[in-house]
Amino acid sequence: MESFERPATAVGYLVVEAQTADGALPVQGAQVTVTSTPGEGNVRITVETDQSGRTERLVLPTVSRNLNQTASNPQKYLTYLVTVTADGYYPFVARAVPIFVGVTTLQSAILIGNAAFNSDTVFPEGNLSVDDSASQGTPLGE
């Protein structure tokens, strides 16, 4: 696949919203990193979420909607990689987040807690074993 860099001739906007509990609670102080997709520029921005779990509105380069779609310019937007990290949560990654001219994209990031800051209790390392000697209990309805 041929590598090319498309000219960023306009701007679009991005707001990232970090939440937990299936979107019910905001995550304040989450670190949000936005980087250009390879071949689409050289942008790297890092910000933190506020008390509402949102970033400020980020201004990002994108492709002008006036450019014609061609083999060397197949889409009328640029894409970005969005990574959200916060203490006590698994990282969230969104790939190919599109940014359109003059449009504010809202990227939701639902963060999953990592079991009281110890991921080994959720996804233990090594092999799991089952204790077959434990009592089987009584099936329901009997």
C-alpha cells in the first residue's frame, strides 16, 4: 500500500468525554492523547478531562471539503487515534476517529475499572485452576 500524506487545509474539532459505570459517571483527570493516523500528519496533543469528564474543544487539522476525491485523496476528512487513560481504569483506545471541516466530533470513552487498581484480580496472570472438591449445592426448584 502506497504511503501518502494528505494536506491539512482546514480545521475540525474534537471533544472527548470520559465516563464510567456505563456512561453514568464522569471521570475527572483522565489523560487524553490525540495523535495523527500514520500518513495523515504529525499531530500529538495531550490534555486532561475536567470535572464533567470532558476535554476542552480541540482544534485539529483536516482536509478541506473542496478537495476532490481521488486515488491520492480518497476521503474528505482526516482521522486520529484517541487514547484515554486514568488511574484505576483500563486504557481506552479509539482508532480512525474522523474529523470533518467545521464539525465538532464528540468521542465517548467508557472506562472500565480494573478492580480496585489491581488488574490481576480481574485477569489473573498464569493458569486458572478449578476446585472440583467444593460442594455442588442444590439446583433451583428442588
